[in-house]
Amino acid sequence: MIPNEWKPLDIQAALALAIDITQWPEGRAVFDPVRQPGLDKDKPLTAAEDLCFRLAELVAKLAHTAAGPPSPFDYHEGRQVGPIAYRLAGESKDPALRHRLAAALDGWPEAE
């Protein structure tokens, strides 16, 4: 579960988009608002907030791309989801979020 303080309406829209295939063509419209907080130099995000917004960006990009052409986003964006989710779990102080991310990722990579 993403902490409530990290769930502005824009992130909620990305989560809703992810679970409703009929909304995937709206990925571009969802992407723009979740991208803005990461670009705002006057209100820097914490590392965990930045990762949360980056995951929301990826969800929007992937949904839009999966909806079919034309896609302005690169087909390989999905490769970033696991590494960003892993980093978000490391930044999070919320054990429930860490557990859900570990379950979604099918565990953690082994230490080298």
C-alpha cells in the first residue's frame, strides 16, 4: 500500500489506469501530471516520493504504449519498473509497502 501522503490524485489516477485496460489509451493524459512534481525545482521531492512518482510515470507510459499506436514512449520503459520499485522499498519506512513490493517483485535480488 502506498502511504496516503504519497497518493495525490495524480498517482491515484495512475493506479486506476493500471487496473482498467479500457483506460490505457489515456496514459498520455495521466503521464503529464505525474511527471510535473519531479520537474519542480522549487519543491524538491524526497527520494521515496521521487521514486513513487517515477513508478506512476512508468505505469502511464506502459499503459499508453500497450493501448496501441501511436505511442510517444519507448517500448522498453517496462524494464525500469522492477529496479525503481526495489529502490522505493529501500527508501520506504512503511513495512506494509515493503512487503507488497517484495511480493509484487517475487522477492528481492540476492546480495552479491
